[in-house]
Amino acid sequence: MRMDPAKDKPAEQPISYTYSKEERLCSKRLITLLFSKGSSFNLYPLRFVYHTPEAPLSESTQLVISVSKRNFKRAVDRNRLKRQIREAYRLNKHLLTQNQGRAPRLLAIIYIGKEKKSFDTIQKKLISGLERCLTR
């Protein structure tokens, strides 16, 4: 922890806008746990599934993003939506990191809309969803 020499108290940590490999949820066991025991809610066009297991896995929230092949046949469309969701999460994940105690450890964001939405719409819904995950 950095100390601010002028005030002799811990200095504020700068907000990190990275999305590292450790933050990606890849384990089949953990994904199964998330969808079997997790809680969920919808904020159209996004669905949030979250869970905090009793045994702590890591300090940060692990995330999986999904876009249905049924609604978006072309891979380019699915990849674009996943990229937009990932970018919105990267820019706003500080909401979760500032509240480590209440933040879920496992999180899935699923795009359930049938049409493509703008980045601004996705970002607004994602921010609302992250705040809602913290209050539950």
C-alpha cells in the first residue's frame, strides 16, 4: 500500500482500466457452479448471473460474456457485441473493485436482445446491472 508522505495516510489507488486473463472465467466447473447456484436478473438487452461461493476463489470478479448463436447467426455480429460488452465492463469495473466485500466473485453477462444495440445503450445497462449486483 502506498503512503502519501504529506498526509501520512494511505494514498488512493488509481483506477485500473485493464481486463486481464485472471478476470476471465474459463473453468467449466466454476461456470457450472455459477449457473446452477447463482442468482440472476434481466436488464434488457442484458442478463446478469452472479454468485459468490463460500470459499474465496480470487480477489477480483471473474467474468464470462455470452451472445446467443440463435439470435445472431453471423460470427461477426456476435463478436462485435461481445467486444462492446467487454469494453463497457472494462471501463466500469471500478464499481466492483471499489466494493470488494459486496462484489460477486463469479459473473456472467448474457446478451439476450434480438437486435444489435448501440454501445451507449449497452454501457448504461451494464452500469445499472453492476450497481444492482452490489446491492443484492
